[in-house]
Amino acid sequence: MAKKDIDLAVVLHDDCDYKDWLVELKERFYSHRLKASCATNGYLLDFYWKLGRDIEAKQYTNTYGSGFYKNLSQDLIKKIKITMPSDDVVQAFEKQVDDIYGNIRMLLLKNKNLAEQRDMLLPRLMSGKLEV
């Protein structure tokens, strides 16, 4: 008997376990990417905190004079290479963030509404005025 050629893509896309696994992989990827961003941001916040402390110390001792901030800014811009995303990337990011914040606002309103309903119904339930 000849072996039938099976299209693996069709078989996998119809397999529920495979679909569930893909969803799980996607969620894990986004979760780990967020954790990596948070860790990176933590290091940057630490750097900025220490930079602010150093600047305050220099200002306190008045070591460099009144043009210190302007010169420091210009020198840092020259010395530190900063990669800027393209306009398309910035727009895509803004859209994604806008969607996320839209969801946050919606969920906050729903949460507030649910809390108000709970606060209204719970006393009536506890007093026996409302039966379940």
C-alpha cells in the first residue's frame, strides 16, 4: 500500500492541543518580553536616580558653575548613541498603548460599577431583605 502524503500544516491547524499550545506560547512570549522590559527599565531608573544624585551633589558643591546643566546635556547627547524608532514603529506602539489604556479605562469603570452594585446589594442580602 502506498503511503498517503499528509499535509502537516492542515493536521496541525486542526489539532486542538496544538492550537492551545500556540496560544500558551504566545502568552508566555509576551509575558517574558514584558518582564525583560521591566528589568531593563529598572536598571535605567537606577541609573537616572544615581545621575540625579550626582548632579545634585555637583550643584551643591558648585564645582562646575552655572552652565553645568547645559554643557552636560549637550555632552551626553554627543557621547551616548540613542537609537530612535521609525515613525511607523512609534505609531504602531502608540496604537497598541492606546488600545491597552482604553481597556484599562473600561475595566476600571466596570470594576467601579461592580463595587457599587456589591455595596448596594450586600447590606440587603445580609439583612434578609433580599433573597437569593
